[in-house]
Amino acid sequence: MHRHLRRLERVWIDQPIYFITTCTFRRRAILATSAVAAVLVKEWQETRGRHGWAIGRYVIMPDHVHFFCAPELDARPLSIFVGSWKQWTSKAITRNAALAPPIWQEEFFDHALRSSESYSEKWNYVRENPVRADLVASADDWPWQGEIEELRF
């Protein structure tokens, strides 16, 4: 793995909330459909039990997703969790939405938020992505966004 893509083993924040972005393979616009969104949301709903990670707010764009997550005390490392989540969703998307693999790019972007203010600021920015991409006139009109659990600092 490239040196600049290595993940930190430990972040020195008591209860971090991470902001994750991951893109589809070759940025294919395959995610913003009812079938694929249903797979992604279902997997996020099961993430706490499978990996020890709580999922907060999310936005599903045509070629990438943004979501917020927070580890429980016994959570798997972030890179293991995201890699496993990609595997589970890839299998389900291939099966349920009849899309050919690969679904995801290998890498992902993560950012540890430092306060509830940064969570709100990042969410407000991400929520406007569909508007900036001229997909809808108002962020409220974008059907592929939501919240699995309320995350708090």
C-alpha cells in the first residue's frame, strides 16, 4: 500500500466520529438507484453488529458515498471495517442490482472529526453535494440520504 494511504492505528480522540468517502470503480455512476441504495442502507444498519461501528448520516451520490461512523470499544480497525463493508455491499449489489464487479475503488478517504461543530459543518457541506452536482434544486429533494443512528460527541 502507498505510504500516504496507510491508516493510523490509533487516533487520540476519546470518542471519534469519522467522515468516510469511497468511490465506485472507475467512478461509474451506479449507486443512486433504489436497488443499490437499499443494499447500502441495509448493510449500514447491520454494521454495529458485524463490525462494532455505528453509522450516522450518509449521502449516496451516483459514483461515491459519504458517511459518518463511530467505533464502539471493541470495534474492528477502520480499514478492516470499511474493507469488509465494501466486500459485503459488492456481493449484494452484484446479486440484487445485477451490476458487474468490481463495484468499489480500493482506496477510501477518512477524516477524524474533532468536535460536534465539525460534524455539523461537514454534514451541511456533504448534504449539498447533489445540489452542487445539479441533480436536484434542494438538498431535501435528494432521495438517497439519511441517518442510521444519531452520532454524538
